[in-house]
Amino acid sequence: MRILPLLPLLAGLLCVSAAQADQDQLVVNTAIDGPVLKFDWPALQIGIGSYEEGPTGLTIFRFRDRATAVVDVRGGAPGTVNTDLLRLGYPSRFVDAIVFSGGSAYGEEAITAAMTGLKDDGERSGAWTNIGLAAGAIIYDFQGHRLNEIYPDKRLAQAALHDLRAGVFPLQAQGAGRMAMQGGFFGCAAHSGQGGAFRQFGDTKVAAFVVINALGAVTDRDGRMVKCHRNPAWGDLTRTSDLLGRAIEQAVSPPAVGPSANTTISLVVTNRRMSPADLQRLAVEVHTSMARAIQPFSTYQDGDTLYAVSTQEVGEPTTRPSLMALDVAAAETMWDAILASVPDEPDASLPPEATVPPERLVGLAGQYRFGPHATLEVWVQDGKLMLRLSGERFFDLLPEPVVLHPTSATAFYVESRYHTRLAFTVDAGGHATGATVNPGRWAEYGKRLP
């Protein structure tokens, strides 16, 4: 009789264990798969990690001799670790790493894992003067970005920590920018990523790094929107300011999708010897300047956070740049980094619509599980393949029925603003075993339910 009350507890533990086992089975990827920024700076090492099953990822900036750091937080929904410590103005070099991560608040595990990883590796200890210290921030990359709930965890963070590279920063849809997006204010739903840029003035070095997951749109130095699934109603408008004006005139506002759906997290690093006060002014100026390159910026739905770091390697130079000139140069470098975050995508044009016999379509019907709260239902109606997404919206996939147009017997697309694609995996008998949304760089796989 005493065993019976334990059954609900055991069932709960089994569920938790199963969920953890699912995350434990993910494949760790720390490889670079895309363009990179290269620069000469041995004191700064960078590691990335991703779970391609998400896809989602993280980026670690490791300072081998520690660094002095400050922080500037804006927007209405920050997700950060150890920012209060950075606000105390300690001049000593005590920061080992800055970590950026996907996975919303769950990705904060990756930030703390960088600290425990330093201890586990014997680089830091429990001594008061030798505690490993990392700070960092997260972006939201769940609903509206992808259909599953995989997040960067301790295992992924410590793998990235063990695969650091000096002077190499992966760009675009890599690391923490693996599933970032931008332009939601305008309905762009455009994939984004992480960007970096580097400048050197004599012995003084400045590097800027950023992950763009902004509600606003990336804007170039001519004021034009860089990347967007355009609304046909815009006509010839290309300047972000004109589209902002149009939105204001029409009282257009984005749908409320939660307090942490959008964020730009950034880091500016210099080797110039600077006090915490000087670093704080650098952080404020660079962060303010980013409103030129991302419009609108720091909205109540964004958790924008910028870290300013000095490795304290180079003393006060006898020539320029002055601190003011350094701040301006860093701001321009950050704009370069923002522009470098925009990933290349394949041509959006689709092949001509194919003709598929209804009997071939029947083998594709069924339910496909992409995540704990995302199931696609597919069926045949009036000779056409139909789709419905349970519980949420994802690009063109809706809770209401959507028509799928074939380009082959197993490949389909939605005729709408985003041209969302769906490809089926079939067995020898022509029956589907799984489906992939948007095959390619941002593919997501769902298994067909029995």
C-alpha cells in the first residue's frame, strides 16, 4: 500500500528522464560551417557550438589573461547573467569569458557552464581570487523561429570551450546566431545571424561582435533595409525610415508574441588600457549608435545588451586615436559587424508547379511531430495536399488549413509571402516516414506519427 503514492512521482521522474535523455542524444557540433572574420589577436579566443537538430547554438569569447568588462542593457526584455557584477566598476581584470546563447532563459545554463568548465578543466579553482567568471546574454529562438524546444546546454557550452580558436570569428547563421531572425516589426521573418568586424590603429585594436535577433530591421549606411520577405503592398519603398513612416501612418504594430521574443546582444573589445568609467562611455556610445543600423531599436520586446571589454594590453598611446576617436571608431566597427551578420540565402524562386496524382498524395497524409507543442497535420482534399499546424503560427504554416503546391512528388511549398517549403521522406512503398520544413540551412525535421 505504501508503494501506490509513489507511482505519480515515479511517472514524473520517468518523464523528466526521458526529456533529459532526448537532449543528451543531440549531436554536438563545434565546427565552422560558413564565412569567417579573421584577425590577429592572441588574447581573444572564440568558440562556437550548435545542435543542428534545433538548430540553435552559442558563442564563447574567452580572454586568456582575463579582461575588464562593463555592460549596457536596453530594451524591455533582457536575459543576462552576472551583469550586476560588471556594474560595480572594478578596474581589475576578472572576466574570463563572455557567452552568447540561444534557447531563451534555458540558454543561461550555457553561460554558467563556461564558468564550471573552467573549474573542471583546472584553469580556475575554488580560491576566492581564482573563481572562474563569465557573463553573458541570451536570445529567444523558439516559437516563430523554429518548431522544437532544443536549447544550448552545459554539454554544448563545454564542448565549445574545448574548441577555441584565436583570431577566427564565424559569421552569419553560426554559433548563437544559428537561428536568429530580424525585421519582425515589418513582418520580414528574415533569417539573421552573428556578425563581426575588426579595425586596428597602430597598436590599438577594436573588434565588434553581435547577434541580431531584433524586432527591427538591419539597415545599411544608405538607409535601406538589407533583407526582408517584402510585403507586396510596399511597392518601390526600400528605405527603412519610409517603411517606418508607413507603419506609423497605418497604425501598424507587430503581434504581441511575449516579452523576450527579440534581442540584439553585442560585444566590443579593445586592447587599449581603459578605466571602467572610460569603458562605460564606450559601451553607451556604441550601443546608442546601433539605432542607425537596426530600426526600430531597443523596443519593449527587445532585450538588447552590450558588453564593452578591455584586455588592458596597450598603454595610453602618444598619438591618436583619442578616447573620443576610439569610441567613434568602435561605433562604426559595430555597424560593419551588424551588416556582416546577414546570411546568404538561396534564390527564393521556385520551380514550376508539378502534377502529382492523388493516389501518390495519399501516402504523405498523416501527423508529423516537430516538437512537444508542434504537430503538422497533412491530408488530401479535392485532389490537393493540405496542411495545418497545431497550436501556433510558423511563417506560412497556420492553425487554419493551408494548400501545399507540389514541385515534385515529395516537395511542396506554400504560395504566400514566405514560400515555406515542405519535403517528405518516403519509404519504398511511397509512404512518408518524416517531413522537413524549409530544407537547407535552416531545416527542421519532424517524424511521422504512427
